[in-house]
Amino acid sequence: MPGHPAGPSHLRTLRIAITAFFALDGFVFAGWVVRIPAIKEQTGASPGALGLALLGVSAGAVITMMLTGRLCRRFGSHPVTVACAVLLSLSVALPPLTHSALALGAVLLVFGAAFGGINVAFNSAAVDLVAALGRPVMPGFHAAFSLGGMVGAGLGSLVAGSLSPTRHLLGITVIGLLVTAVAAPALLRHEPPAPLDRAPGLPARETGPRVPGRLDGRTRALVVVLGLIAGCTAYGEGALADWGALHLEADLDASPGVAAIGYSCFALAMTVGRLTGTTLLERLGRSTVLVAGGATATAGMLLGSLAPSVWATLLGFAVTGLGLANIFPVAIERAGAMAGPGGVATASTLGYLGMLLGPPAIGFMAEWFSLPSALTSVAVLAAFASVIAFATRHSAAS
């Protein structure tokens, strides 16, 4: 029942349920992404029109993220997570039903709103659970998102030749609703657990989510700093997703098959980094992981963007993934610990803006200079994240 003390089995059940929603989010989003070419052909959209339609995802997500922080404070992060999961699962089936770029953009606004909403809600739920467990397990949740994305992309590649986008994404809707139905009861039956330092014996009404009062200017500034750190990470993730394969193929004469491996190396390394993130955080601490991660990603991306050989570039992409792996989850967790769901919303929004700005920024710089030179911006921002994490290490820790 809500309000009852959280025992080990209760916390374990919540951890499994929240992990399932992270994995579901990655699975659904990847399933949509791999069908973009087919839906482009179906709608007859030009590249420019498709680009504008795809902005619907980003616009819907960014607009909704700040609103979701308020909803989590009002209703709790657990019910909001479940509601957004239902909306995400239903809305992913809508794009293949459209037959124009305008209609596609409209339904992608809904899909983006659900995607942005669930990211804020389940990160807020995860922040509360991290506080209750007293262990830095946030990277594990984001590893589940990465694994869900890899499974979703792999499954999409397998069925792309035999299933229409309509049937494929409808199947994802069914899977999403089934996962939600299984995982939702654990969240809906229980309020977010109290942190470890909560005094025992408090009334039930005081064991819900921590809702900070009015934040002072220093805390707001630190949350924004953490959001900038998250944005630097997401910038690199978006840039490599869209431009990594092209760099290998166009600049290093790699075959299409080898070029496709580039992002896989990055994504796999990021997943491995997140799976080992809790151990790293327990041994090294958050500040050290942020600083060292940014420095590692800087070295990796300089190698990945400037190396003259394919295999050195692939190694650079993998090192970049390892370096960036835990920066985003740590930044979001710290922002949530400082400012509750509103902090998660602010940091997530800035992080998502980084992912949104990355690909077009790389494109503009590639036209002005060259693609290898443009990709070094990922290293520059990773170094910037490392520097500001070092500069604010004492403030963030306190």
C-alpha cells in the first residue's frame, strides 16, 4: 500500500519496473526510427519536408518536458510514467497511417510529446529510487534504454523486408501495451520511496516524492549547469548517429557494411559503459566519473574524427561511447536530487536540445569546413563538459 515503508523486496520490484519502462522507451523509439525511410516513401515527402515533419518529434518532446515536471509534482512520477507509456505505445502506430508530410508532422508532435513526457517521468522515478537505495544505480536504467534501442533497431532490420511499416509499428504498439500492463501495477501500487536519510516513523503522507520548495538562485544555476553537461553528451550521441557512417564511407572509403558498424561500435560501448557505471560511481564518485568521462570522450572523438584509417576511427567511436556513457545519467540524477522533477525536466530539456542541435550543426560546419573537422566539435563539447564538471565539483557534491 502507498506510504508503507519500502523494504528490499519492494525496492527491487520498483527497480525492475522502472528498468522495464526505460527499455520500452528505447525499443519503441528505435522501432520508429528504422521505418523512417519507408514512411518517407509512403508520404511522398521531399527531404526538406521530411526534415520539417521530423522536427515534430523534437518540438513535441521539448514542449512537454517542462510540463511533465509539473505533472510529476502534482500527481507523482509513477502514474505519469504509466500514462506516458500508454500514449507512447499508441502513438508509434500513427506515422504509417499518414499520407502527407503535414499529417506526419502532426502525429509526430503527439509521439514526441509522449517520448519527452516519459523521459522526464521515469527519470524522476529513478531519482527517487536511487535516493532510497543509497547506491548510484542510475546508469543501469540508461543502459536498459540503450539495450532496448539495440533490440528495437535489430528487430526492425529483420522484419523490414517482410512487414509493412503499419504492421510492424502496430506490433510494437501491442508489445508496448503488454509491457506497460505488466510493469504498471508495481508503480501504481506504491508511491516513490523515501530516501535513506528520511527519519523513521513519519506519517504516510510524508513518504511520497520529495517536492522541494522555492529553489534559490544557486541551485537553479547548478541545475542548468548539469543540463549543459547532459546536452554536451547528447550532442555527441546525435552527431554520431547521423554522421558517423557518412564519415567512414565518404572520407575513409569504407564499404557501406563497414560504415554501418560505426554507430554500432559507439552504441555498444555506451551500453557496456552504462552497465558498469554503478561500479565506477561507487569506486570513483560522481565528479570523477563526469570529469574522466568527458576527457575520455574528447580523446576518443579526436581519434574518431581525425584518424586516417577505418579501424582507428572505429576504435575512436568506441572510446567516445565509453566516455560519454555515464555523463547524461549522472547529470540527470544530480539535477533531480537537487530540484526534484523540475530539475529532471530542466536538465532533460537541455540534454534533448543538445541531441536536436547536434546533427544540423555538424551539417553546417561540414559545408563550411569538412566533415572530419565538424566532428571534432563533439570532442570540444566533451572537453567543455569535463571542464565545467571539474569547476563545479564541490558545489554539485554539496
